[in-house]
Amino acid sequence: MATKTINLRDLPEDLVRRAKAYAAFRGLTLKDFVIHAIEEAVQKDVPPRSFVSVLLGGEQRRRRLKGKK
């Protein structure tokens, strides 16, 4: 499987500390914990149109991409 690199910046220190502790408690690395969390998030039952809207920044962004104002 091909992989991509994601850099996460400006995360609150408390969030990172709690995530590391939770991952360690579960016997995971922080990387594995984040991968698992992302997999769970994208597998939730989200209607495709709503998901696209979130990714593109809402209806206004979709219209601009299509050339409409």
C-alpha cells in the first residue's frame, strides 16, 4: 500500500499529551492511534454529499469550482 505523509501542526499540548497516554495505555504508538482514529472517522455512515461539502468548504466553494457564482 502506498503511503502519504501528513504533518499536524499547532495541536494543543494537552491534546497531544492525552493522545500519547491513551495510545500507550492501548499498547499503540501515537502514529498507529492516529491512523486508527482516521480510519474510524471515515468509515462512519456519512452521506457522500455531506462529506464532499465538508471537504470542499461548503456549497459556495462547490459553486466556485464549477464556475458558477
